[in-house]
Amino acid sequence: MYDSFDFVEKFVEHNSRVFEQPIIKSFFQDEHNFDLLKKTIENNDENSNDELNQRFIKFYMKFRLISYISVLSQRYTNYYDQKFRKHNEQNRLILDKPTSKDTSIIDLFPAKKESYRLYHGITDMVSDERIINAINDLPKKKQDILELNYINQFSIKEIAEHYEDSPQNISKHKQEAINKIKRKLRLQL
């Protein structure tokens, strides 16, 4: 006579194609479900069989619902992106409309370096005197880099184009400026 584990193992082995299905594997990862299967097989227990069936139906419906919501959300985001792109394509600003293959009207107007400057400096935006003093102790270029990045919301690449420098060098200047300000604030505490 087979012991109970061996009998269940043979059943699983005999129905290997079914037990290889991802949803079945996932269902039987719950030990309670596997115990119900053992009871059903070993004892030919109808109550365990009914409970196992009900649990599987519940599990399967939950799985389908999650799959449906996942697919639905993915399709909705794709649809939204398509509509958004189509809207932006159809409703371009006059300056954004292409004049040729690679340029738009706005590209025909080169920006002057002075146009990057705002009338407010970075120290006008800070209220703490310790930070203002630390910023004022920085070299002018580092102050300007911080202002362009934090106040005017320029990217490192845009600042590099403005200074005709590499983005790596601008990033280094920015980090040095931040570190100097931090050091001065620590010394004042």
C-alpha cells in the first residue's frame, strides 16, 4: 500500500501537464489548497473536493479580474498617449511648427546670453541670512549656475550651452557650490 505522500506525488506526476500551468502552480503554492487536494485524493472526501473547487473558482476569478484591470489600464494609457500626441500635433504653437525637416520657427531666433538672466538673483529667493552669506561667498559663475538651475529651471545641458562648456563641468561646478554652502552652514551651527 502506498503512503499518502507517494500517492499524491504519483497523482501530480500523472497529471503533470495540468500542474505545469502557471495558474495551477500559483494556486497550489498556498499550503491549505494543497492539503485539500491531498484530502480529496487520499480520503476521497467530497467536502474537501467541494471546498477545493470553490477556492479555485474564487482564485481564478480574482486572477481574471486582476488580468483584466491590468490590460485595461495598459490600453487606456496607450490610448491616452495617442490622443495626447495627436492633440499636440494638431494644436502646435505657431513657433513650434516645422519650417523644414529639422527646424522650427523658434529655432530661427537665436537666444542671446542676456536673455537667460532674470531680474531676480538667487539670494532674493532665500530668506535665511546664513544661506545668503554662503551664496554670496561663492564665485559669480557658481552663483549663476545655481540661479539658472534652481530659479530659472534650466537643465545642466542648457546651462552648458549657455556657458559653452561641457555638462560634466557645469555639474561639477554646481556640486562644488552646494558642498561649499553646506560646509559653511555646518561651521555656523
